[in-house]
Amino acid sequence: MKYSKLFGKTSKNVASDADSVNAKLLTQAAFIQKQISGVYNFLPLGLRVLTKIQNIIREEMNKIGGQEVLMPAMTQEENWITTGRNTMDVLFHLKGQGDTNLVLNPTHEEVITPLVQKYVFSYRDLPVALYQIQNKYRNEARAKSGLLRGREFSMKDLYSFHVDEADLNRYYDIVKQAYFKIYERIGIGGKTVLTFSSGGNFSQFSHEFQTLNEGGEDTIYLCSKCRVAVNKEIINTQKTCPECGNDKLEAVKATEVGNIFKLRTKFSDAFKFFYSDSQGKEKIVEMGCYGMGPSRVMGTVVELCHDDAGIIWPKNIAPYQVHLVGLDGLGEDLYQELLSKNIDVLFDDRDIGAGAKFADADLIGIPVRLVASKRSQEKGGIEFKLRSEKESEIIEAKDLVSKITSFYN
RNA sequence: CGGGGAUUGGCGCAAUUGGCUAGCGUGCAUGGUUUGGGACCAUGAGGUUGCAGGUUCGAAUCCUGUAUCCCCGACCA
């Protein structure tokens, strides 16, 4: 992509109502644009990042047997009355035709439980795991912190259905491992810890995945020995690490980037979702749900990966692999060559000063920056610099593609 | 949802004991000079000051209502 053609330009002036690092940088670099409080447009650069995050999640969900579906954004209110959740204050209510009352879904248990019920009757049909990546709507009392807490946001939600609790437990652990793999691939694995939280009525614990960062909204209590934490609810009831019993837990700031929960029979009870076991006896279905918000993850990455000059994208979710700065009218040939080698490249072909191009490259935060210029030519090649490093090096043209490829492998 | 602050060209801001044609930066357009860390000069376009009422000879400025945004708190399957 040529920067001169890219929709959405960087800005020197930061919107004064950008309240957090992620909102400020993502807005300034034209990844997102706020429409109303807590509701954002994703511009081409931002959508590329979001899509990459979603695809990593999608791949890992598929690997653990999740089947992708797409459920609607709205449901009849009746389903919410069935589960008693129609009074939740985050619900957006809509008027349909006639007397129809609709709800914009803040989560999809009320949709997926009756859906699966239409196809699953026998123990032979279980277990089954379905997920979707879709926007959720929550009328938060106070939207804040850019992508971290919106009223409309991207969410991956996986739901699993089982013959009994043992099978639910088995799958729950599989999902837990998949989540760690996802954070690892996205580039926040080292900062993301399993956090024990209250399990509600049906299980001892549920688990959150919390990414440690100074700007985080949540305070969690970290065990220095096991790399697990407990949240505020838990610390009030038991003051020790659930894994090792350590009683010296350190309070740290974090952002919740995932939550997995054993629903048990809460929703299958409400919808009377039974199956026939091998003896032909009617049994209740056990359920789990597993959430992860790609847009919130994207905001969290920026909170974690930036410096004074801008964003520093982890390699697997960067909007492009290479940011090619063309100076002295050079760069077009290299741009074409990189494209032909299937390297995703953003080519700054604008007729403006070098300083402005470098500043924009730092702000946008693509991991690899190349400079094609008279100066680099005189030194025998192309300047190669990582966004995360201060120093650059000159690479001969013939070695450039392998240099880039090896960085990304 | 409670308390506080704000709303002026696209963006960031200035201008109130009520007073002239509402300024500046940035961005945008045109021309010229520049060209490795957000260059410079010149010219130009762009505003019924969030919206609706009211007070006044006169309102960006005062009053009432309303909408939106931000902050602190509560809330956060």
C-alpha cells in the first residue's frame, strides 16, 4: 500500500478527549476514530490489526475443535426474561415491529443455548463447541480508556456443551491452554497471567487472563512464585495463592483480556436443555463459556507496546510487515520487488520531508523500517531498522528479503 | 447512575467587568525555495461560536432548558 493512497492520515494534534495511551496513539496514527463515547470506527490500518488478532484467535479456536458460527446482534427480549437477565443494566433495548421488544446482545448465552438445543438431542451429539467473532453491545455506565472499555466492541465467544461436569472440566483446561497460546502469538504472553476470580454459584473459580500494565483498570494480586494472580473478590475471602498457598501477594495493575467460565447448568436449566444418555435417560447439558475481546486486546497491546514516539507493534499483529520510507524519489522499485515476494509493505511515497516520514513511521509502529535513499545507496544498499531498536544497518539489496523473512519467522 | 469540568473553521487552542469585521497554531489549496528526524516564504479557502429559547441598543461572553464529550466515584455476565 502506498501511504499517499491510504485512507486516514496521521495527525500532529491529538484529540483532547483521548483519555488513554491507546486512544491517543491509535487516533493520532489514524487506526481508529471515535464516533461516540465508547464506539469507534476502525480505519484501514486499525482494521488490519484487528483482523490479524481475530485470525490468530480463530486459528487457535479451530485447533481445539471450535466450529465458527455467526449469531445475530439482536435477540427477542423473551429469551432474556427466560434467564432472568432482562434487567441487566447494560442491555440496549430496541423496539421491533408491533409490540416486539428486542435486545442488542451483550453476550450470547441467550442465543446459543436455544440454537444448540435445536440440533443436540443425544449423548452422541456431545460434546460440541461453537464460537463466533462478533460485535457486542453493552450500555456501560461509563465508557472509557479507548478500546479498553467500549459500548460496542469486538468479542470472540466460545461456548461448549457437555454430557457431564468431568467432560466440561477436561475441555475447560484445553481452552485455558489455547488462550495462553493466543496471547503468546499476539505478543503479550510474557505479561499475561492467569487470574482466579469468583466462580459464581456453580464452581469454585472462574479464570480471567490479565495483562499486566500500568494503565490497567483492574488491580490483581500476583503470586511471585507461580505467575498466577487472584482478583479482588478472591483476595477478600482467601489471602493466599490458590496454587501454592503463598501469602505474600503483590498488588499490580492489569487489564482483563479474557475470561473463561464454567456455566454448568445455569442456562441449560433456564431453557430446559436436556439430552438422552446411552440408557435413554434424560440428562441436563453442562456448559462452559469462554470470552476474549479482540478490540480490547488491541488496545491493551498499545498500552504495553509504545514509547514517546508512538506504537511498537508485535510482529504477528502489525498492520504491515515493512514500512518503506522512500527519500530522494527512490523506493518504487524496491516496493514492487517486496510486493512480488509477498511481503506486506507500506510505502511512504509522499513528497514531503524526511523528518515527517520518520516521525510517522515511529507513530504507526510497523516493526521493520526500510529507507531507500541516495545516502543508503551510497553505502551500498537499503537502511534496515527495527522499530524497537535505535540503531540501523545497511543491507545489500540481494539480502534484504531473506533478512525480512527471517525476522518474521 | 451521583459529583465536577468542558463544547469556538477538520484537529488543537485564544478572545467574557457584554462592544469594532471572532483571532492563532496545525491541517487543506496554489506558487516558489528546501530535502535524513515533524523545513520556510507568499497567497488563498474554510466559522450563522453544540442546539433551542430568553435578557439587551448590542451576546462566543449573561439567564433557562437540552444534547454531547471528558474527569472522579459507583457499576462492570
